[in-house]
Amino acid sequence: MVKDGAYIEKVSENATDYTEFFTTTTVFATRREMLDWVIEVGKMHNIVIIIARSEGGDGLGFGTAKATLTCERAGKYRLSKSKVAIDVEKFTGTKKMSCPFRLQAKEHVGGGWSVVVRHGMHNHDLPNYNEGRAIIAKLKPHQLSIVKELSTSHVKPNMIMAILKNLDPRILTTVKHIYNARQKLKTETMGGRSVMQQLMKLIVDNNYV
């Protein structure tokens, strides 16, 4: 555990230390593989891990790329003009609570990534379940493709959700995410056109006039 005043915040004496769960000697082949492992371990313990800072992207094998991973509740909101820290949680529902949990990931010379725990505790209670939480419930690219294909075939959202759960029982997406994805796909398809403009385009494209 690193004594870093920027990250160490007061935590309860009864707080659980999650260091052991994120401690590994594995050298991951890629940054993506490392992130997938961290996120999966986080899910097992109801912790949403985000990339708070990244340098060098996926890396080029020079050993200079790195990333700081934190709990979704790390940091605090500030007023854009005065820069004065404020507690806006009760007004906005923000999750920022200056949570000190932090992991440090680093690229190795020649390739490969490792991750170490800098602070394994949280200064807040963790939820009892992950389902529906925005960050980890987000549809993956291949799942979006399935939603798009099934929506084109007029399959209802509830059925799409059932199909996705059948393909991946661990999926945390909800029907609400399916509806949102369908709306986004519809907007992209219409290219910013209104319903009437889209109708006219389809009529012209299909030589109905």
C-alpha cells in the first residue's frame, strides 16, 4: 500500500481490504487482457473499476505506457469556475466520494502488462448486486450487433434480452439498456433526419414514386 496523500482517504476501521483479490503475478499479453481481468475481478466483488488516467495507450513495447485504475467513486466534483470542491451528491446523484481504492498498471519493456494494488480499501459501502449498473452493464460490440440484427427482424426487447442471457448467463445488461441501444441504432440509421424525412428517403430510395 503506497502512502500517497492524493489517494489515501480516511476509511472505516471495519472496511474490507480487497488487496488480495487484485494481487497477481501474471504478466498479461495485452492492455485489454489486463483490463478484462481487473474488471472481471471487480464484478465478483461488486466493484466497478474505471480508467482514471492513462499514458501511452496500449503501449508500443517500450515499457512507458501505464494506467491508473480506480473505483467509480474516486475523485470529487468541483465547480468549473471557482474550482471549489463541493458535495453535490444529494443534488445530482453523483457517485464521486473520493474513494481511495487504486490499482496501477504498467507496460513491460518488450510487451506485456502487470498490475499492482496501491490501495485496496473503499470509503463507502458496496452494492449487493451489479445488474443494471451503467458502466459494467454496457453492451459489448458483439452484443450490439445481435441487438441490431434482431431489432431489424422485429424481435421485441424482452426476447432480445432473453437471447442475450442465454448466450451469456453472466450478462448484467437490463431491458432498459436494450431499449436505449435500439433508440441509438435508430437515430444512427436515420442520420439526424426526422421521421417524415426518413419516410420520404425510403420512398425515394425504393422507387415508390
